[in-house]
Amino acid sequence: MLLTECGSFAPPEPELVFKDRAQPVFQMIRLASGRSVLVAETGNRNATPVLMIHGSPGAWSDFAHVMADKELAASAHLIAVDRVGWGGSADGGLETRLEIQAAALQAVLEQIAPGRPAVVVGHSYGGPVAVRLAMDHPGSVQALILVAASIDPELENPTWFQAFGRTSIVRPLVPDLLLRADEEIKPLKPQLESMLPLWSRLTMPVLVIQGDDDSLVPPENADFALRMLSSGGRANSVIVERIADQGHLIPWQRPDLIVKGVHRFLNREGNSGLQN
């Protein structure tokens, strides 16, 4: 269950974000499972794809500020989705398995940007989904940007407010959106544990963006990423950006950090390391 950091925040309507900007184009991607994924696109369809994955709860519009950036849209094919189980992709109910979420996004990339590895951005719960996508389909991911990502299994222990919110007395008072998010998050810890041996599959460069004042995802998740990705002489391919006095809501409050991160990868020009 989410803290008041999200509960007290009202994101702007996408219509306002895209005012005087190119509007997103929407389509439904049909999966082999019979389910569908709502996809929003802006930018240059012939350029490098940038796939953005929202958290729990969430929607494609969590990345509206990034997608509306004119300079980025001119140089990248910007793709955001409603993940399976959410928003326009809700038919069929929640899907709590990270590998199934990742497989759905792989299918989206195969249909929208076949043969073009993507820069993949994951925020919050979207972080482990992005990591799982890169583990299972490394050829589809040229770089990862993990934004306030929940990736360390040791940090996924339920807090007192989550346990309180799941009690029979309090649960009826909790909004359905947050109850569904709680149901999705509950199985995350064992899945992250099972992924520990798979981190060695990640050979692409990774940027971690983490607010030091995040009350939803412990900032120590960034330390975990650094430990897992710096072994084997890979220290030059992972960068952790720690943002002072910044909470969890980076896509809304500091979309410029994500835009800058994407540009960093777009400007690599074959360099195996990150551009500072």
C-alpha cells in the first residue's frame, strides 16, 4: 500500500501536459495470451525506441512530461504503456509475475520497433519489470534507466502501515486502486530473490536515479544496483545519480532527470561506457 507521498499528489491531466505539443498516438497491441496492452507513442518512429514502464499503481501518463519534451521527441521514438492489469490493459485482471509482464513488453517492442534495441526506463515497480525484461531479452535492451526502482529483495519487507492497511477493519476504507497495487506488490520479494542469479546477464549500461528523500522505495536500492552491476569489471557501465531532497515522484517532479538520462544513451555513439 502506498504512503501519503502519492496519496497527496495529484498529477496534471495529460491534455495539459501536451498542450501545444504533438499529441500521443494510441494503439492496442494484442498478445499471444489473448490479452492486450495499451501503448502511447510520440516522437520519431525511425529513431531509437525508448520504452517507459510505470509503477504500481500507474499508467502510461506517468511519463507524460518526458514524452512531451520537444527535443527528446525529435531524437527518439518514445513509447509508454499501461502495463498488463492496469488502465487500458486491465482486462483479464492483475498479473503479478514479473516474467509475464516482461514478456508482454517484449511483444510490444517486437511489434512496434522490431529489430531495434530500446532504452528501457522503469519507475518504482516498473524498475524490476525493466530488469526482468533485460534479463530475459537482453538483445532487446540497449540500456536501462532505473528510477526509484524496487529491486533489492532485502528491502521489500512489509512496513507497519502496509500490514495495518491489510487488516479487515482498515481494508474496506482503502481505495481500490491502492488495494490492487498492494496485491501486485505482495509477491515481489520472492521474485526479486529468484532473480539474484540472473543479474550477471545484464551487460548493457545502466543508469540509476534515486531520490535521497524517497519514503516509498528505500534509497538503499541504489546501493544494491551498484553492488550487483559493478562486478566483473563493469564499473564503467553503471552510474548512480543520488538526488538530494527528492522523493519518489521523479517522473512528475523531475522529468528532466529522465530526459537527460535518455539523451546520455542516445549520444553514446557506440561507446561501451556511459557519457557523463
